[in-house]
Amino acid sequence: MSRRDEKSSRYLLSDWRPEDPAFWEHKGKAIARRNLWISVAALLLAFCVWMLFSAVAVNLNKVGFTFTTDQLFLLTALPALSGAILRVPYSFMVPIFGGRYWTVLSTVILIVPCIWLGFAVQNPSTPYGIFITIALLCGFAGANFASSMGNISFFFPKERQGSALGINGGLGNLGVSVMQLIAPLVISVPLFVFLGVQGVSQEDGSSLWLANAAWVWAPLLLLATLAAWFGMNDIASSKASIVSQLPVLKRLHLWLLSLLYLATFGSFIGFSAGFAMLAKTQFPTVDILTLAFFGPFIGALARSAGGVISDKLGGVRVTLVNFILMAVFSALLFLTLPGSGSGSFGAFYAVFMGLFLTAGLGSGSTFQMIAVIFRQITIARVKKRGGSDEQAQHEAVTDTAAALGFISAIGAIGGFFIPKAFGTSLAMTGSPAGAMKVFLVFYIVCVLVTWLVYGRRTQSTQ
């Protein structure tokens, strides 16, 4: 065996049996946890890059640009659009290339839009089209979620799926909050002056170094790439072709669960992208950048909790209650808007925090439903045609990973639709109320789908 083959085999897990209790306790658990925490770090940074424009767009006109409000909303929405589209091919990548190799590649390429954006914001004559291109490239970061979640699903046994996916997705989602917390801090200090970054003077006498918001992530992405290269593993049994993964598209549950995930994760990422811009248009005197990070922070932690709670109480029960609460918070939001109610920023902010909380919880509970339901359906189908336990487990893993990828792609569309809907509603009526009416109706539809389709299956999804 050559030295190259020895290195490859050291990272390749040819015997992986997470459903075997003895194997899991003595060997599997430690390996799975190591891969999980490296995955969390890489995914967290990916979410930082994905939502960069939610912090950068608010400041572009402060450093000399003259974009309209609708143009700025579009910049916050475009990364979610390209991320949603790219999640489809990304969902195939782990079974083809392996989780370790794909994590390395998909993480290191994110350095490109970060560096490019840092240069672009320093020149007020940079065309709007350049920012559109960079925003679309940031979508590659959002696509990482599909491959990351699919990869982690291979490492853990069925009874730990909700918790593992909740931790990976929830702490990964925390990147949105981390970025919105760090970006306002780093743009106020001369962090990269040694690279020639010039600060732009503001009316209050302070300066903005907007390039810092993009460049600060580049060295961290490099560290995460190295951690994935030296610390993660590939699972031999997870290998599968694109053709073997396509039949999952024929499953009705794929499309129904996609609808539910669009309402939960789509709301989380959409509100994360558009909240700061929306708050600025409704309450221009409030310094929203110092407060915007808290919503994504609550939602990300709630996602982890949603997976754990769903493992104990059942994903259907948690999801149903969650959608009812999302509908209630959406209705309450109308009372907080200027011109349609009290116009109180405190009430507006509190209700939106409730939406972030429930969007995060629902993201975790719906993903638990996906993992459990697809595993059960696939095993039953293989057994019915006379397949062995080994065949059933292999197909269940493949189908579940493919389903997680496809559904996460559809859910990410919310990150484009929500901020774009806010921008369009404001441009047409001067108020975001029209967009919120659409969201309210959608949440009510999801309550009905969850109850009518999955409510009677509660015991089987626990």
C-alpha cells in the first residue's frame, strides 16, 4: 500500500455501524462527535458568509454608494436565492466525494467572495452589478448546509438523529448572529489598515472600515478548512451515485415536508436577511445594527433545542404547536407597525424575537421529522420487496441524506422571498403589512398540513 493510500484509508471508515450499540459506545460515538464539532465550526462560518449582505447592505450608502431601498433589499435576498439553487447539487456531493473532501472544498472557496467584497466596498464607483455577482457567490456558503446536514446524518444512529442534526444546524445557524454581532464591531476599528483599507468619515465624526466585515472571515475559513482536512472522516457505506438518489423526488412526503421546512427555516433565514433593513425603514431613529444579532442568536439556539425536544416529544407534536405560535406572532406584528397600530419599536422587536424563536424551534423539529419519516418509509419499502436488513439500512441512509438536501434547498428559498417581499411591499404601499399578510396565511396552511397529514402519525414519528 502506497503512502497516499495509507493516508486515504486512515480517514476512510470502511466499517461503520452506528445502529450497533456496542460499536457505537466503544468506537462510533467519539468519531461521530469529532466530525460533528468540526462540521459545526465550518457551517457556522458558512452562515456568516451567507448573510454578509444583511450587515453590509445597511451601511453601503454610508460609505458613498447611492442605492435605493429596493436595491439594498435585493442584495440581502440574492445570496439566499443562489444558495437555495445550489443546495440541490450540493445535496448529491457527500455520497459522491465523501464528507471530508467536500467539507474542505466547500469551505475554502468561500474565501473568494469575502475578499472580493472587501475590495468592492472600498470604491463607491463599484457598479451595482458587481455587488449582485458577489451576493450570488455568497450563496455558495448557504449551499453548504445541504451537504453538511446530509453528511452528519450518516454518522449518528436513528435515536440521536434529531439531536445531532439540531446541534449541527442550530449552531451552524448561529453564524448569522455571530456575523451580525461581529460585523458592526469590526467596521468601527482600523483592523486591516496594514492592507491599505481606508476609513470613511461619518457625520458624527466616527469612521467606517466596511471592508473589515468581509475580510475578517477569510483567516477563520482557512483554519476551518485545515481542521476538516486533518480531523474529519469519509464513510465508505455512504457512497452513492446521483441516479440512486433521484428516486426520493417521487416521494409525496418530500414535497409536503419541504413546505413545512420552507415555513420554518425559510422564515429564520429570510427574517435574518431582511430584519435589519426592515427595522431601519420602520424605525429610522433606532440603531438597529446593535440589536439585529439577537434574533438570529435566539433562532439558532432554538433550532438545537427543537431537535432535542422533538427526540423526546415527537417532531409532529412540536411542529404543530410551533406553527400555531408562528401564526399568532405574525398577527401580532401588525399592531406594532407605524401607521397601523401603536408603532412601538419595543413591541415590534419583541414580536419579531418571538418569530425568530419559533422559526428556529420549527427548523429543528421539522428536520427531525424528515430524518425519522424517511428512514421508516425506506426501511419498510425495502423489507416489503424482500430486501435484507443491510440493504434496508443502506437505502434508508441514502434516501434520508438526499431528502435532507432537497428539502433544505427548498427551505432556503425563504431567504430570498421574505426580504424581497418586504422590499416590494414597501415600494408599492409604503408598508410591509402586505408581505406579512402572505406569511400569516402561509403559516395557517402549515398548521393544517401538519395536523391533517402527520397528526395521526405522531406515535410513529417519535
